Amino acid sequence: VIENGYIEVANQKIINVSSKRPKGSIIDHGPGILMPPLVNAHLHLELSALKNTLPFDKGFKHWVKTLLEKRNNLGEEKLIQEAHAAVQSLQTSGTLYVGDISTLNITYDILENSILDGVCFHEFIGTQMDGFVDRKGEGFLASVAGHAPHSCSPQLLVSLKKKARLLGLPFSIHVAESKDEIDFIQDKKGSWADFLTSRDIDWSGWDIGGKTPVEHINDLGLLDSNTLLVHVLNASSKDMEMIAQARACVCVCPRSNLNLHQKLPDIEMMMAHGIFPALGTDSLASCDSLNIFDEMAFIKKKYPDITCKTIFSMGTENGAKALGLEQLTGTLAFGKKAHFLYLPANIRSKKGIFREIICND
């Protein structure tokens, strides 16, 4: 924290941050806080049109089934229209970096033509990796994601991770999110097995059983420092140790988890294992907003023992690291992109700065 600080900018890059007044023209923002932009490390823009349309009280599988039906009925034009609106809301809320998940592969162009930066993950389900477009060299990064270990064959997950490694980009996967997932990976049967069959996904040859979801993807060789595990809502201490040893990144989405599963991730246990998660909002189909300020305030309310400074890091530098963007953003430092926020505030001491950001009292 720098009191009466200056950010010196040239050619859209930060060239110095200090308390010493630089030469040249100065923009004085007045009393308040200059801070890095927020990072939403996991969201589904293509589901924005489903806001306030899905039930949370009939179980996760019913929510998924209803989501798929409603999404298909809305049509691509409506999904794109509401994704555009969601991008505007991200900009106005100070979230300028995102990790977007797109199963329908319809959001890349929206993001590429916005002021946002980040990674657009083309997500795959089932057994085949078809339709991925390598957009190397364009502004917004394009990578791949496996939906989850209970919806992708082991062979597909291995292929997707191999592709991400070739691209030198992060690979994303939902893991340890629901009881349905745990039962299916552990016992190779149950209601989720029936659901996959109803979706014409042949899982009979999948090498699963007798493992937790985290153990399963670890045995497939998916865990490394360029893997982003999303949710990690139902994970044991042993699972956490595997994640930590692999130096894999984790993104938590507490508001969505509480709505869909009536449960919160064990962030304290993650941190005890040396895992410092990023923040995501999931989608407007499971959350009231895509605003990371809202997510940070929610975490402070539900996890009072986690410091505001730690929560601030979750919404900034941890998210940048999770998406492989730490050279661009996450902190205000030399060489990073000249993106920063101004938050009006009357601060009486440095001690209260992070509480002012998180709680917005």
C-alpha cells in the first residue's frame, strides 16, 4: 500500500509505481484508491440469458437438465445478445479480466471485441474434441476445457490437456462439485450414470471407480501448475494435498455453490495446504451477478476469519495467476498493462483500505 501514490504510464504499460511525483502531466483522481482490475477466473457468459429462470431447490441434476432445455429453447441469437450485456456489466463493475467457459463456442468474438482480457475456454463434454479453433496470435487467448470428470471420458480429458500444453495455455475443469459426481466416479453407477445415458453419452468403457474425482484426474496426469480446478467443493485433505503438490490452481465460486448445493467450499482448508484460490462467479444461471466485488463481500460475510487483504488477493493476483496472466495484471507493477481502477473512498489509515474495498462500508 502506497499512500499518496503515483502510477506512471507509457505506451499502455505501467513503468513505475511510487510515492514520488513523476515528470509529465498528472491526473489527480482525488481521495480514494487506485487498485488493479478485478479478475473473474470462472464464468459462463453464454448462460447469461438464463438469469432468474432456473430452480435451485430440486437438486443439481434437475438444475442441469432444466438449464440444457431452456438454453436450447432460447436460441443462439438471444444467448449472444445477453452475453454482450453481461460483458458490459463486467466492465462497469471493474472486472476487466475473465476466464470464460463456452460449450457452444459463441463468446470468443464478443470478448475479442470488448475491452476485457483473459482466456476463452472452449469446453467439451462426452468423448470427442471436435470444432476447436486455434486462434493463436489474436488478442483474447483461446484454450480448451473439459467440463468435468463425470461428463468427459478419460481419453477426452487427456487429449484436451495435451492440447492445452501444446498451446502453452491453462486448462480448466470443474471438479469435486457435486455428490452426483462423487458417486459416479466412485461407484460407476447412480443417477448421473442414468443421466449420461439419457444424453446418449456412452460411459460404459470409462476407466473410473474407487477414486475421488481429484484422485481420478490426478491419475490421468491432468494436475500441474497450468491446470485450473473449479469449485473443489467436496474435497478431502488428501485431495487438497495432491492439488498442492501439483501446484495446480483452484477457483472457488461460493455464491453459486451455496445456491446449487447448499454448501460452501472449505477455503480455510485450502489455505492450510498452501492453496490460495482465485474467485469466479460461475454464471447468471446460478448467481445474482458476475461482479467480483459482490463475491468478495460475500466471502467476508461467510468466512469472517479470512482477512480482507487475503480476499482482495483472491479477486486480483490469484485470478491473474490462475489464468496465466500474471505478467499482465494482478498487481500494479512495472511492465504490467495500464489497467487499473479508481475507487472513491475517504481513507483515514492504511489499515482500513482492504476492508473499504471488500465491504464497501
